[in-house]
Amino acid sequence: MKRQLVERELTPEGPRRDAPKAGASRPSRTVTVNLAESPLAWLHARGHLEDRLFEAGEKLRSDYEQAQLSASVTMRWDPVRVKTTSERGLSPTERQIVARQRFNGAIAAAGRGLEDILWRVVCAGEGLPEAEKTLQWPARSGKLVLKIALERVAAYYRIG
């Protein structure tokens, strides 16, 4: 994965996304942020997520991407495949359907109310502070709820 490092001003709420205002009176501290790092990888790298929870989140994200559930353009630019079966005997369309079934099963296993945080952080790559604000949750509650959701997803995928 290629790193995309940028400098951000550090505020009490976390790194600031917009440019600092001109003529700011006091000097500010900055942090270097890697835009290519997913929020899940960030939590795992800093010891906030166990290996199995990280693996469960990555499996969920993989199924989300393989099922092609994200928004797409109306035109497909994928190369035309002559051979329609893979090594496992499934066509690309069948693999997409199976991935969608796994994704839906994992989301259902997480339970009601937990699918929002899973989708936002794991699939959409939204940071925890942004997800908490959007969901109107108290600050720093998202990590606990995300861990609960990932525990259930890990059980669904049978990750020990």
C-alpha cells in the first residue's frame, strides 16, 4: 500500500481536515497523517484492536468489495474475460453473489444497531470521530461499539 502523508493541525477534537485560518494567534501543533491507512488498520497498529478483530474487519471489507456493493459508475471498464470459470469453479458473477451473501450474513450476525458503525468504519473507511458525530453518539464511544460488532463478525467468520 502506498503511503499518502499530509500534515494536519492538531486540535482538541483530533487532526483538523481543513486548512488553518490565516492569522491564527497561537502556534499550533501538527501531526502527519497517512491518508492511505484505513481506520481499522490505524486502530490495529496502535494496539486498540486484537488481531482476530482486525482480521474479521478485513474479511468483511473484502466481502464488501468483492460483492461490489459500493457506488459505481454506469459504465464498466473491466476487461472482457473469455474464460468464465475460476479455479474454484465459480464464475465472477457467482463469486460476487457468494460474497454478497457472506457480507449480508456478517452484518446480520453483528445485530441491529451495529451495522452502521461497521459499514462506516470498515467498508466506507470513515474515521471513528466522524462516525460518532454522524451517528450522534458520545465522543469515544465508537471504539467500544466497533469492538462488540467485530466480535460478532469474527464469530460469524469463525475466526478464532
